[in-house]
Amino acid sequence: MDLKNVASLTFFCPEIILSVTILLIIALDLIAQSRRWPAALALIGCLCSLIVSFDLYSAQPGLLFHRMIVLDNFSIFFKVFSLSATILCILMSIGSNEIDKVHEGEYYALLLTCTLGMFFMASSSNLLMAYLSLEMVSLGSYVLTGFLPHSRRSSEAALKYLIYGGVASGTMIYGMSWIFGMTGSMDYAAIQLALSQEGINKAALFIAFIFILAGFGYKIVFFPFHMWSPDVYQGAPTPFTAYLSVASNTAGLAIMIRFFFPGMSKLLASGDWTATAGVEWPQVLLALSMLTMTIGNLCALNQRNVKRMLAYSGIAHAGYMMMGLAILNNEGLAAILFYAVVYMIMNLGAFLVVGMVSNVTGDEDIDDYRGLAWRGATVPAICLAIFLFSLTGMPPFAGFMGKFFLFSAVVKQGGAFAVLAIVAALNSVVSLYYYAKIVKTMFLDSPLPEDKQVTMAANNFTLLLPLTFLTILFGVYFGPLVQYTNYSLRFFIK
Amino acid sequence: MQNILTYMTFIPLAGAAMILMLPNNAKLVRWFSAIVTVPPLLMAVWLFNNFDRTTAKFQFVEDYHWIPAYNISYTMGVDGLSISMVLLTALLSFICIFASFGIEKAVKGYFALFLMLDAGMMGVFCALDFFLFYVFWEVMLLPMYFLIGIWGGPRREYAAIKFFLYTLFGSVLMLLAILALYFTVEPHTFDMRVMMAHASKYSTAVLPMWPFNSWGWSFQHVIWLALFIGFAIKIPAFPFHTWLPDAHVEAPTAISVILAGVLLKMGTYGILRTNFPMLPVATADMAYWFLGALGAWNIIYGALCAMAQKDLKKLVAYSSVSHMGYVMLGMASFTTQGLNGAVLQMFNHGTITGMMFLLVGVVYDRAHHRDIEGFGGLAAIMPVYTGITALAFFASMGLPGLSGFISEILVLLGTWQKYPVLTILGASGVILTAGYLLWTIQRVYLGPPNEKYLNMAEINGREIFTLVPLGIIVIIVGIYPGVVLDMLRTTLDSINAIVIPHLHG
């Protein structure tokens, strides 16, 4: 299926619904004054889009809009994923004090714009489209990061993010121009065809790949493009930080998988991929993956601010997920998708509790968590402990299964990849230290007299308990999710 | 009885969930937890009666699909090796609930976590699927971390995280090893029985990579070492033992008992369950240094450390390091006596050290310190207590007629046939043990009574109740070791028979 503009619209419904919702929110924001409806409208839009996305599974996979966008199981998976993350983030935002202070209409409109950009990131099959979608997500993110009025930290974070993002995407488009120069095409399939001819300058191609990696790296947050993330995580409103940490990060992985796998590699019958053009980008990813997880974990060890700590832990998790890319097999990619889902659940859960605590104490310093379990917030403390142990990769929680599948994909490749597996395994041990530090502060430390009682309103639990339940459920009964991620790993390649 | 092992594992877990729903009444929670541990104990007794001692096959096997796509199944079963540990776990869990009746802080949380720990321990000994085994192995860490960390002594936070980090370090290596085994078996499976049947398939060709090629190590050897490190941390074998004294000193009494009585056994159990039958070539090559020599070193090092301790609980902790050395030494011998002695020693150490920790707890509850030099003449003040202590201490030092003697002598007899030098070293540990234990008795119990403690209350009924069952077992096994050995022999012989063909010379 290779459709022209108008014929493509039939398969473009999720995007159209989101766009309509965004425009409606902006338009109604000018008229209505009530506080709650933008969230409700955004939620309804997302749900409709989600339902329509599932409907796309019945359609033939193919290319839309003159080969700009791919429709296949992989892109539908990321539509569903981004929408789920957005819905959870909207629910978090409703309960957050921070978001109350801002223009809610704009906030939700921008949030949905980012989501729309993520749809394109996962489904673009053209360098130009890839670049535009990445920028679309970035622009929305810059604004949302600096969305807290009168917060110097928030503004500073937005500025840092903007500068880093500008440099990274500039580098990326420069790399893309090299590829265009070498192959004369922007289309992934055409590029792959051109690269498999003789006479391509390997060194030039390698440099182009490295430049492009800068753009991906800043979205996924891997070393050495990770510096912006702790400041941005700390400065941005907590619900948006949560969104950034799961949705934006994973969309970066999606665009990277799309570019390197169906784009630059060939699938063998065995489920392994071979890189075309003989450029050693998998080795680069391998090294970056090890560096990313190690640096993320080591930096997290001494953080006092929980959001910063979770930022560094996010860097480490990006490193774990990159293992799945570097090993060039389908197991690895399926493990990434599985990991992305469980990471979304447990990380959003952790940020949810962080947001609940900072609603009461106004800060995210680790001292605010002292004796939390004995200060009236036993259930949130237990839930946070479960999320943190899940992030560590302890059974019976979902995070263990995520790591398990990643490790098993790496071990299956065997040979020198054993080193990668060992580095990753030791990193989980390191990460236990700082995750357990929060748990220690909540349970093992006794509250001091000046620590306030923390009471949580009942509506806080409506999202927290389901997330906790899912974290445990996917730790012991993960069969359907594994099937779904395997099913999602079908690329349309022409 | 169908699914008895599942019931034994999950009744405590269900109990833990129910405790959270009980009203906040300490007495009710305590007695409820005590009742929850009774059915597993009765089932353990039933298992003991109905266990077929003539076969090495797994019995009471349960096999259900869990995740068919990855061939992960829920498989439980016991053989002679695990049943002794299951009995020990059921008994000690029951006793330790009573030993925990003194807990006052967050009672619901304590007993819920304790029962979760109970479920995890049971699961480890019953699991026959390597994946399931690993899940239970890890699940146990969480309650242990909190039990030490919340209800422990002054340095509990340090001790808890140290225990957690050490064990996790070992278990991630183990996880990688498990995965490597999984991908070598065709078709891929985590079923331990299939992995054992595939023992000959695990490559023994020397790896072309440095440094393994210079050592002559194969895939088997590397995997063996990864599994071994995971288990050695739990044993704990030198140099991974340093978490143990910290954890023991800080943990509440009942948790110390569980730690020494059950958790340490998981290390040696794991080696016998997985390393021996699955990787026999590597086992034959590595046993001398990694089990035999290290075991002998553990015996002497642990005993010398124990001798230098001023804290009574730390002394018992180091004596554990020393006594677990006998287990390793016996395992390395590959003789019937040595192997049976090793597993019997695992069982005996559980009961004897359990008693010793309970006894230390008794005096700590009264004096609020454990300084060996700070007592003196307790025999005159607490005669019954001193009598029971003497029984435990003499059993620990291997007095004939008590259980410790049988296992130690079997280990030494078994090892003598293979490694005379290590046996002599190990046997000298017996003297060191006698040295530090007698010296302790002299300092704490004999001599003129300490003025400060003249009014110390005699051991009470509840405390006696926790000690008596263990004392009876110590005496029975000491007189008629066949009660335990009969269960072990067939299984251990079959495990031994897998390794023996690969021994050199």
C-alpha cells in the first residue's frame, strides 16, 4: 500500500482527532472560563484517538502521504503507547497543585501537540519527516518545561533545554544533509538501496551517523547528550517531568529504531539484523549504552533531590534499553518495547508519589521523605517502594521482567556481548543503592518533630493503586504483554 | 495430598495479606501469625512421614505452565536434599514467630513481612524451575531488608543495605548464568530437571578468550563460577562473608535465627542443586579450591574471628561462618560420608545456631547488651538457662551424642580419603571451636555472679517453648542420625554419581 495524500486520510484518524482536540482546546480557551474542562476535553480526545488507533490494526500496513509516513504495527504500538502516557499524565496533572497555577488550556494543548509529534516520530520514513517530528516534540517540550510562572528554576531549565536541543537538532540535520548528499534521497528505502551500492565513502557515512546520533541521543537522553536532563527534570512541573521521562524518551527510541533497523539494516530469516553499508554503528551504540548506564547510575548515587535522582536513573534506564539496539536482533527490539511499557508504568508511578509529596511539602528534597511511612502516608510510601524496587529490577515486579528480557536478548547473542550483560547486571546493583536510599528514608528513618503529617486525599489513590497493581501484575503474569510487543515488531519494509 | 508444596509456600503469603486487614491489635496479630505457621509445619511432618526414602527422584511434583512462550513453568518438587531444608524452614518459621512476640514496633508490618519471608524461603527450596527459583530467591530479599532495617539495632540501616547489596550482586551474576544455561539447552527451558539431564551438553571446550584460555576454562567453568559467587555470598564464604556479622548483630533475634538457620543454607543448597548436577565437569575441576580449600579456610578463619569477638551475637555469627565451612569441605570430598555429612551439617547448623541466637536473645532482652565481658556467673543466677545454653554450645563444638558431632565427623571422615591436608586443617577448627565456646562459657556463665544481674529473671515459658523443640532434635539426631540421613542418602548418592566420572585421579 502506497497512498497519495487524500487516500491517506482514512488511515490518519488518530492524528486528525488529536489535532481537532488541540484546536478545540485553544478555541474554547478564549471563550470559557471554567477550570476543569480543558483536562476533560484532552482526556476525551486522547481516548477517542486511542480507540481509533486500535482500529488501525485491521488496516493493511503501508506508506502514507507519498511515502512520508509508515503505517505498520510498530507505529500503531507507539501511538497507543504515547496516548497511554499522555492519558496518565493528564490524570496526574489534574491532581497536581503546580498545574493549577498555569493556563490550563495552553498546557493541555501543548501536551497534546507533543503527543502528536510523537506519533510522527515513530512512523516517519523520511529524513525530513523525522527531523520535523522531532522538532515538533521539542518545541512543545521547551514551552512546557518553562511553564511555571515566577519559577526561576523552571525558566532556567527551559533555556538550557532549548540551547541543548537547538545544538543537537542542528547537528542532526547536518548529518542528514551528508546522507542526502551521498545518496541523493531522503526516503529510508531509497537511502538503503543507494548505500548498498559500491563506492560509498564509509568514513563519511560513519560521521553522518554520528551526527544524526546527536539528535536521537538528546531525545533518548544518552551519554554524552544527557546533561540537560537533570536540570529540566527538576525545573519542569512534575506531571510534565513524568511525561518527558517516559513518552519523549521512548519516542526517541522509536525514531532511532525506525531509522537504524528498517532504514539502515536488513532483517534475516533468523530474526537477526545485519547493518548495511558495513558501517560499525552497532559498536558505537554498544559503547554508548554501557557508558550511559554507568554514568547515569553513578551520578544518581549522591543526589539529594528526588526528581534529579530520577532524572539520572532515567539516563541509566535509557542505557539499559539501548542494549536492545546494539545487539541487532528482534529479541532485543521486543525487549525494548516491553521495557518501555513497564518503565512507563513504574516511572510514572514513582513521579506520581513524588508529585503527591511535593504537593504537601512543596519540595522534592530527600529529607522531605524522612519517615514518610510513619507520617500518615503509609500506602503511598509502600507504593513508591514497590515502584523503586521495580526500577531496580527486583522480582516479583514488572521491572524485573523488563530487565530479564533485555538481559536474555543480550545473553542470547553471546560472545563478547557477555561483557555488556555483566556491565548492565552490575549497574542494577549500583542502582539499588540510590533507590533503596529513598526507601530507607521513608521506612527506616524516624520522622523528626518538625516533619509535618502528610495526609493524602482519597482521589490521589485512584491512579496510584492501579499503577501499583499493574507493576505487580506484569511481574508475575506478563504473557499477554510479551505477545503484544512481539506482535508490534512488524515493520513495513518495501 | 495434591499441591502440598504450593500450600506450604503460599499459606504464609496469604496469611501476610490477611494480617494487613486485621485490626491494629498486637496480641491478635501475633497469635494469628503463629496459627498461620502451623499448617506448613503439619504438612512438613506429613511430608516427613510420606517421603519415599528409596528413590532419588523428585517427589510431590507439581508442574504447571506459567509463560509457555518462554518455557517458564511453575514447577515444585522435593527430593532428599530439599526435604531436609523444607522441614527446617517450617520448624524455624514456627519457632521464630514465638521468638518475635516481644516485638512492639509496627507489629502488623513485622509479622506480615516475616510471613512473606517464610513464603520466599519455602519457595526457594521447593522450586524446580530455575526462573521460579530465582524469583523466590530475590523475593526473600525485600522482607529481609525491611526486617533488619526497621526492627534492627542501632546500625541497622547500614547492615540492611549491606546485606541487600551483597546478595543482589551475587544474584545478578546468577541471573546471567541462568540465562546462559537456558540458551544452551535445546529446546530452551528453565526446568532444572531438563538442565540436569543436559549436563553433558554444556560445552567444556576451552574458551578462546583471555584470560580463560590461560586458565583452561570452558563455558562450564565460567557459568560455574558465576553461580558459585551468587551462592557463596549467601553461605557466606570468605571473602564475601562480611555482611553476615553486621546483619546478625543488628537483626532482631528471630531474624538472626532465620538468617543463620535458613538463609545461609540456601547458598550450599543452591550449589548442590545446580552446580553439581548441571555442571559436573566444572564441579570436579573447581571443587578442590573453591569448595575444599575455601571451606577449610572458612572453618579456621571463622573460628579465629569468633575467638576475638567481644559481642556475644557476633561470636555466634562468626561461628556460623566457621560451621558453614564444614559444609563446603564435605561437599568437595565427593564421598558418600562427606556429602551426607555436609547436608546433615546444614540441618544441624540450622537447629544448633538457631538455639544459640535464641539464647543470646534471651540474655539481651534482660540485660540490653551482649558484651561477653559484661556478664559473669550467670549459672548461679539462671541455672535452667545455663543448662540449655550448655546443650547448644556443646552441640556446636561437636560433643559426641549431640548432632553436631555426627555431621562434623562424617565430613572429616569423607574428606580424609581425598584431601588429608584439608582434613587436618578442618579438624583443627574443632579445637578452635571448643576453645572459643568454652572460653565464652567460662566468661559468661561461670565464676562469681555479676552484682548487676543478681536479680535477672530466669528464662520464661515462652522462651523455653522456642528452645525445647530444637534441643530435642539436637539430641535425637545426635543419638540416631538416621532420621535425617535416611532421607538424604539416595539423592546425594545420585548427585555424587554425576560428578564422580569427571574427577581426575
